[in-house]
Amino acid sequence: MGTITAQILIGEAHPNHGGIYPTHVLYLSENSKPSWILTEHNILVESNGNQKPIIWIPTVENMLEDALLMISHYVTKHPQITATVSQNLNKIKEHWVQLYEAFKEEELAQLYALNKEISSRYKLMINVFEGSTILQQLDVLEEYGMEVEVTIPVYSRAFSMWSNKMVIKGSLNIEA
């Protein structure tokens, strides 16, 4: 099993106070084979049963855009995205998808382009941990229209097995 290197809270922004009312969360698990794991996030609403997590094995080069595609298909249920994605997913397991097998490169490119045109009121809170592949893909968010906040490491203190000591990176002295 891989380690979680990013998480995306999906929900609605508060109109006056910032933050987010999360309804779903996506976890990026990386190591031997990356995967996006989508689950309902029911801390502020009553759960409607034990939903099975949905797992997509993303394309490495467009890992973040694959997450945004998952959100448009499963969470906001955009009709054009859902129609196209469902057509391909009906051929395979719905809850566990390898994007390289489910879609041709051109099909994914068309879905990404369509997804960029969607105007949505949902908000994403993207937490990117040290070593995550999507750290290099964050600039693609500027091409999308949803509300978004991104957090990246400004400080870390971790024990290194290689040097047998605590390694500190960054600083907690952040200017407001």
C-alpha cells in the first residue's frame, strides 16, 4: 500500500467566512502505483449508508486533472462529463478504474478540455504533502473555474533513517 501524498476536500465555500463545507474527500496514494481514492466526507451531514470508495489509477502526466475529472463525474455530476465517462466505465468495473485502459489519450484530452470550460460553485481545498507528484502539476489549476485553496509544506520535521537524525526543512515564522 502506498502512502497518502495529497488530499482534496470537495464541497462548498462559506459565503462570508472562507473555509469549506466538505462533502467528499479524494486521497492520492503514491509509491509503486498511484491511485486517487474518493470517499464521502460526512462530518457535517448525515451519512446515507456505507458508500464504497471509488479508486482511479490516474495517468502520471495528468494526475491532478484526473482528480478534477473524478470530481466532475462523481461529485458535481456534470452531464457531459458523466455521459462520456460512464460510456467508457460501463465496459469495466465502476469502482476501480485504470485510466490508461479505460480511455484513449485523445479521449482524456477532450475530457480535460471540456472540464476546463465548466463553471462551478464547488470549492476544492488541496493539501499537497512533501514528495507528491502533483506538486509539479498545480499550475494547471489556473485553467479551471472552481474555487480553490492550495496548501503546500512550509515546514517539516521528520526523522531520516538514512542519517539517523531529525531533518528540518522550512520555517514556522510565516508573515501574514
